[in-house]
Amino acid sequence: MDWMRKRATGAPRGWSAPDPHQPWRVGPGARASRPRLFFRNAINEGLPVVELAYGTDAIQKGDTIGIDFERGVVIHEGREYHFPALPKEVLAILNDGGLIPHVKKLLGKA
């Protein structure tokens, strides 16, 4: 996780890698592409992803949480932690089980 955190924040500068074993050179403007790539791939597979700026220390392994993707809220022990709500298009892809089932549904081939 520390490796991903360092890469996602742009350290070392100008480097990014889709795989920790295959580094490749990119310009400094592409530092945010790794988190976008992770998010896009997760949504395409039908896996919801949220990023909490705070509150993760309070959540322990085995705890039960509630997540409202439309409102952008994680509920844990009566407290609410907010994240950017997912767009309705992303929610439709997740509800259909990923991008391929979603496109098949739209094309009438599901």
C-alpha cells in the first residue's frame, strides 16, 4: 500500500507504473492517471470504489458499515463519512455487474 500511496501522490516525480514490476517513464502531468486507471478498471469489473479522506482509522477489520453510493456516505457506528457521490451512469454500470453486462443490456443482448 505504501508503494501505491507514493506513486499516487507523484513521488518520485514524473514516474508512474501500471504494475510495480514494470515501471515506465511519463511526464509530470500524468501523475493522477494511476488512481483514475484503478477506479476505471474497478468500475468496469463491477466493483464499487470509494475514497474516504477521513474516518478510516475508526473502521476496524470485521466491522459492519453501510455505504450509500448515491448520496456519497459511509455509515459506521452512527457516524457518517462523506465521499463524492457516484454519477448515475457509474451506478448503472455497477448495478448491471460491470461494463460488459451493462453494454449487453443496452444492446438488448443480455
